[in-house]
Amino acid sequence: MTSRPPPLFTRLTRLLVLAAWVLLGLASAQATPLTAAEEQGVREAVQGQLAAFAADDANKAFSYATPHVRETMGNAASFLALVRKAYPMVYRPASVTFLKPESRDGQVIQRVQVLDAAGTSWLAIYGLERHGNAWRISGCVVVEDKRRMA
């Protein structure tokens, strides 16, 4: 008897694959500088989502996601449940340090150094896209950061 992965796991896998493709595309594309206002908007989107996680405000956190991510996840409660389980260091960071965002071919990445409650350092790499006048998060990949916090 074979078991199928739960739907939430399948969605998470799809999001991680999407995020990896976005990040790989950014690595090979031509960099373009962001304006100070764009950098601020990118940072505010990530900060807003982190603040929504801290307040357990699933709807607000979900509002920072791109339409594709929202469609893939289905609803705010599923999204928050996934973040709690798969990204505890982002869900409840002890501290965060924003690095300078980078733009390539209309896609933006925002690296954030995150320290979890146990003192482990992580690098959260957010992909963002502009939707109208707002920046929306298209994915996040988190890896352990062996370097010192900035």
C-alpha cells in the first residue's frame, strides 16, 4: 500500500520548487538597482508579513503573498499553519536583520538574517514581485546561516 503526501505537503513542495526556480532565475539575470522607495517597499512587505505572523493574523500575513501563492495555498488558515510548521524561525524569530534587496528582470530578492529562539542563525531568502503599487511575496527559502549575524 502506498501513501500519498498530504495536500499541504504537496502545496509546500510546489511553493519551494517555485521559489527555487525564481531564485535560480535571479542568479543568472542582469542586476538592476532599486530606488530607495522600492527598497523601502520591499522591506515593508516582509516586515508586514513578519508582524502579522507575530500577531497570529493569518489574513494579514496571507495578504502579503502573491495571487499565485494565495491560489496555491487556498486560504489564510492553511498558509499560517504551513508557516508555523515548516518555518518556525520566520514565524517567531528572536531577531531579524535585513540585507540590501536585489532586483533582476523585475524580480526582487530580499535576504533576511533570522535568529531563532534557540540562537541558531538562518538566512531567509524572499522572492517578491510588484503587483500594482504593492510588493507581494512570491516565495521564501530558508537555509541555516553559518556566518555571523550582520
